Amino acid sequence: MGNDLHRRGRGHWRGPGRGRIRRRLSLAVVFAVLWAGNAAAQECRPDTVQLRGDWGQARFTVEIADDREERAQGLMHRTSMPSSAGMLFIYEEPQRLSFWMRNTLIELDMLFIDEHGVVRHIHHRAQPLDETPIAGGEGLIAVLEIGGGLARRMGITEGSSLRHPAFAKSTPAWPC
């Protein structure tokens, strides 16, 4: 009657094209699994931080400053920074951290982070070239610097979790 598919009891169909559909579905499942596995593997990378909270999620491509020289240089003398970029300053042990804006030409938001990857303090819109110390607090192991005003614009708040391999040696709030 014009329909080449025939029902074979209990929801099973047979007919022309059925094998092709099954192969396509199988390939789609394989690609979905590969894509999901690849996405999961890329979720936690040294050049990327992810933040999440009640406000949602954000991702930044970061440069790492994890030794004395890199931390001293920071983002000095830069005239711009993409909105999806930042710098993650990493310290070996939890400590009291203060930053300043010496020779920094762009406005920044500073997110002070504890050893579990939890944002404990945000300093909004640090002013270029200002050498006044910006205290982040005690028990901190990292600072994420992003473009000035981004934290408020995105809704990033204290208590947000940051995901990055640097927090793997503690008990991270958001594990890799």
C-alpha cells in the first residue's frame, strides 16, 4: 500500500532503509560519546579556569603566574586584555595576599581564592597605576585577575567555585 515498512510485533520494524537508520544511529551514538569524552577531558586544563555559582558559569583562558618573577610582572605594561582572558596567580601555601596596580595600565577585577578554589573576596575595578595595597584576606592560594567590571557584569560573587588543576592537591570545591 505504498508503505514499505512492515510492523513485526512489539514495536520492531523491518523494511528498506532500516539498516541504514540503525547504522546512522550507531554512528551518532559513537560520535556523541567521543565528543562528550573529549569535552570532559578538556574541562580542566592549565590554561583555562572555570567559575560557577548561583549566577551561572564562566570560563576564562588564563596565563599562569606561579613563580616569583611571573607574579612580580603580572599584567604590567599591557594596554588591553580580551574579555575572555585573565591571569591566575598561584601560590604554594595558603597565605595572606595583597596586590597592587604598579605599572598596570588596564582596570582589573581581582578574585582572591582559597585552597579549595572558593572565591573569598572580590576587589572590583582596581585602578590602573594605583600602588595602594589591595588586601584579599588570609588563607588564600590564588588570585584571578580579569578585566575591570567583568565580575559584576557576569554576576560573579564571593562563594563562587573556581575549577583548575592547581586546586587538585587540596579538597577542591569543584574537582577536575
